[in-house]
Amino acid sequence: MLRGLLRYLAGLHLPWKLRRPLLAASGVEIGKDAYVGQGVTLDGARIRLGEEAYLNRDVVIDAVGPVDVGARVSIGPRVTILASDHAPGDARARAGALRSGSVTIGAGSWIGAHAVIYGDVTIGEGCIVATGAVVKDDLPANGVYGGSPARLLKELAD
């Protein structure tokens, strides 16, 4: 309950120097020079932000399983990261049993605004995920990905 209160307070429109200690006290691991924008919602047991990671405003991370954001990752406004999904249910309730996963975003990646990342997913180092993309499968390193579901649009040099 205290963790939830601390994270709620950290999501308010307070200066970063006040929000950072609230998030750290709630159990979020925050690397050196990482930044979390205003209105960000961080929920769940294990969230790690690497050095110089940048979460823009109104990002939502629902960490049913672990979420690891690598060093120098930039996450655009209103990105949603869900470390879970549901198994398809029967006709009575199509949202079946909750399936926990983990999300890892490799160092140096850039996630565009309004992207959705869910399930048990690894995004490799140096990736660009286009605005509005839906990531439900692993993405190999150094590529530009877009669409729903996200697919490789272009390979990038190391």
C-alpha cells in the first residue's frame, strides 16, 4: 500500500527532484541521470531504469512481471508497457487467464509515442520502434520496427 501511495505521488506534476526519491523509495531502480516525466504511471513489483533512460510524460508501465529499461533508452509520450497478456478464454469470457511475462528494452533504443509493448518481449539494443507500433514479439537489435504487429522496416548499422 505504501509503494502504491509513493508511486501515485511520484506521478503528480511535481518537479523531478521531488519525484525521483519517491520512486526510489517505492522500489523502482533508477540509474544515474535517468528521468521520469510527469504523469507517468509505474505499477508492479520490479521496474529498473538504466542510466540516462528517459521516460516522457504519461508513460504507463504495468509490471506484472519484471520490466527492464536499458541505459540511454528514450521512451516517447503515452507509451504503454504491459509485462503480461491474457490467454484467450472461452465464449463466456474471451479475456482468459492472465499470463505474466517480462519486458526488456535494450540499451540505446528509442520507443516512439503511443507505442504499445506487451507480453513476454525483448527489444534488442539500438532499436527504433515507430510511433503507434504494437510490439508483441521479440525485436532483434539495430532495426526500425513499425506497424501492428510491429515488423522490421529497416536494418540499422551498429
